[in-house]
Amino acid sequence: MLNEIVEIFKKSKSCVILTGAGISAESGVPTFRGKEGLWGKFKPEELATMDAFVANSKIVWEWYNWRRDLMNKVEPNTGHYAITDLESLCPDFTLVTQNVDGLHSMAKTKNILELHGNIYRNKCCDCSRIIEDNIEINPDNIPKCQYCGGKIRPDVVWFGELLNPQIINSAFVKSEKADLFFSIGTSGIIHPAASLPAIAKRNGAVFIEINTEETPLTYIADYHIESKSGEYLPKLVDLLTKERHSFKTKLLY
Ligand code: BV8
Ligand code: ZN
């Protein structure tokens, strides 16, 4: 199957990759579902909604500070770096991520659409202005917005909240145009992110799923690769670069 995917990738003119928490699992970032998942310990409706923030902003900030500290200690893994390599091997490449951990940027991937925001950014919950300086938030004394006095919150998309229109529309357009679509390390449950693979397939793209288990997306996948992304993606890049190198070598001689 790897050789088939190498051939498909080599022909691709426009590739989109959708990632979820699974791509960061090998870096030590807990996923959401699964036995060790965040939602096993914490209730999303009590921590990742505006109602929760209004009801108890202290506990919400304690949770985001805990995740920030955890994410601050980890590095991108071989899966993140392989995606950066794939970006350099495809003429039109877009990475659409649900992750707020910033690890794809740390791995120097360029064309990234952060669908659900970024945990390191702060914004005002009233006027939505981004708060420039990367301030440490004390949950017992949450700073106020210098423009409107609103409470500062993490710049992530909470459940029931609309995604940034520019970002989600770019993700839709790129998915419609793609001839190759990967979903990597996502359970494919959260919308509208989970609807992107079907949009790509409907427009003729080859859809490849890489996940350590089956998901609701598996039945529409042309290829379901049951593997850890940090193990499989470097192998794909390896074969692609070997091919390219031997091709160049042939050209030389
Ligand atoms: C919205 C930021 C308008 C915050 C997050 C249509 C139908 C039904 C419901 C809805 C719908 N449209 C909207 C909704 C409501 C809701 C939704 O989708 N609910 C679900 C429960 C059905 N969507 C919303 O609220 C969205 N807003 O639509 O607004 C609206 C509003 C109301 C009603 C209608 C319309 C906003 C959603 C964004 C929420 N914010 N994150 C934060 O992080 O704190 S979501 C968060 O959870 C993540 O960002 C991510 O999106 C999701 C977790 O999913 P994954 O990343 O996939 O992680 P998971 O743990 O689930 O899976 C990991 C996978 O990796 C597993 O499959 C595992 O097997 C695999 N894996 C593990 N290790 C590896 C691996 N794979 C490969 N290699 C490995 N090593
Ligand atoms: Zn404000």
C-alpha cells in the first residue's frame, strides 16, 4: 500500500492534510478521547464552553494553564516534521489542524489553518481583540481587556462557538480543490472539521486516513492505514525523497 500511496502523492497537484490530537500523542500531548484522553477526566461542557467560562472562569483558566504548561514541555515528533517535508514535495499544500498546541508551527510547516485557535494566544471575551503580550494568567485575578474591560480568555474555539469565517472558508475551498486528502490522528467527530474529508471526496480527491484505529471516517476512506503517524509518515517521506533523488541522479548521468 505504501508504494501505491507514493505513486498517488507523486501525481498530486493539490494536497490537504487534516490533523487531530493523534498527531501530537507521540509528543506526549494527551488526546481527547481514548482511555487516557482529556474527556475521560474533564467534561468539555464544564471547561470548553462560554457558559462554563461565565459560570466559573477560575476553573477554566486553571485547566488551560495546566494544558499550556504541559504543551510548553513537549516538542514536535517525527510525524509533525514529516508533514513539513510533504509540504515541500507538493506544489499546492495546505495543513488544516484542529490542534491548539502550536506543534505544527514549531515543526516549521508553513501553510497552516488553525481551525480551533491556539492555546498560547489570549483574547478579550467581549470585543474579541487579541491581547498582544503573552501574559501569564492568574486564575484568581483574571486580567481585563485594556480596550473594553472585558475578561481575558484563551484564543481557542469553544463548543457552540463559530469558527473564524476566513479560516473555515479557506479550509472548505482547499478541500474542494484537493486531488489528495489525508486525515491523520483525528476521531472525525467534531464538526465542521469532520465534514472536510467528505467534501474532498465529493470533488474527486483520493482520501487516505492514518489512525491507530478505525473512525467514523474509515468507511469513506480509499485507504485506511492503521499505524502511528510518527512511524508511518517518515516512511512515506523517505520513499518519496529516495525516488526524487534517484530520478535526479538518473538525470545527471
Ligand atoms: C460550531 C478547542 C456553529 C478548544 C475544540 C453537526 C452535527 C453535530 C454537532 C455539531 C454539528 N455542528 C456543530 C456541532 C456542535 C459541535 C460538535 O461537533 N459537537 C460534536 C460533539 C458532535 N461543534 C461545535 O460546537 C463547533 N462550533 O459548530 O459552531 C454551531 C454551534 C452550535 C450548533 C450548530 C452549529 C466548535 C467545535 C470546536 C470545539 N473546540 N478544541 C480546546 O482544545 O480546548 S474541539 C477539540 O476536540 C479538538 O480541537 C478536536 O477538534 C476535538 C478532538 O478531536 P481529535 O483531535 O480528533 O482528538 P480525539 O482524541 O477525539 O481523537 C484522536 C484520534 O487519534 C483517535 O481516533 C485515535 O485513535 C488517534 N490516535 C491516537 N494516537 C495516534 C492516533 N492516530 C495516529 N497516530 C497516533 N500516534
Ligand atoms: Zn475587549
